[in-house]
Amino acid sequence: ASKNATHELVLFLVQLVGFQQSQLKTHSDTPHGLLLSMNITSFRSGVSSGGNVSLNIIPATAQATVDVRVPPTMLKKNALEQIHGYLKNYPSITYEINSEAEEREYDSSYETDFYKMLAKSIKEHGMNSLPYHAEESSDLRFYLEKGIRGLGFTPFTIPENLHGVDECVKLSDLELG
């Protein structure tokens, strides 16, 4: 019996989804940006002929894209070890890394003089400032790579997974900022 590439890939991806869901449950008080994030962003499989999917042919190949975001509290090698742990059960699955950010030391001390001044000003306008570790990235990473400390500033309420399905910023939040 020939292997079904779609089944193999789906079984692997189910493990990644299970890890993600388990992690969110066991670390519910941890900002998502401080957790290893593995989101499936595309999936392609099947055999087609003349623009039509062949319904009775087992596909020899399948592809998926997984957006992996390694938190600043984890080394990339540890994230790869996690992925390889799942891949060991699926020797026919290969992967490639299309893009990666530079790894840098995690600095959890955000309460600098600048932060305190900014927080005070924000409070004077009836709002609160809170540290937020986001899954997404900003241009601040380029400054941090050069040793220039900085703060990201988002003058609105940030929903978990800002870059998710139906990504948007509420008008009421824009009016605040």
C-alpha cells in the first residue's frame, strides 16, 4: 500500500495544533508573544488534471506553510527541537525555513525612565499602559539588533492575535489614540 502524503501531513499538523492549544491552556496567564507560536497558514494537496481535482487518486505530495514565531524567552534551537520531536514520527516529511529573524537576548526590564515618563503621560489622559509581548513583529527589531533600546507603542486595545482572521482595529480604539 502506498503512503498517502495528505494523511501523513495532516497527522503531523494535528500534533502542532494540539501543542498550540495545550500551551495556551496551560499558560493562560502568559502573553501569547512569550509562547512558541505555530500557526498553519496554508495547505495544498491532491492531484489535478485539466484544472479538475482527481477524486480517486491518492496524492503523492502535500504541502503546508506553518508560521513559527519563536518567543524572545526561547532559543531557536529549542523551537527546532520541538518541531523535530514531532517530525521523527513522519520521516517522509521535509521542511525548509523561508524567513527567520535574528536571535537576541531577552531583556524583560521594560520599566526604563522613558517608559515611566510615557506611562505617566498616558495616565494623565485617562488610560493605562501595560507591557504587551506580541506574536507579530515591528520595525523596533531592527533598532534592537543594533543595540538601541526602545518601546513599541500601540495607542489602542490589542486583542489577542491581532493578525488573525478578520484582523482589524476598532474605530473606538483609533479615536483613543
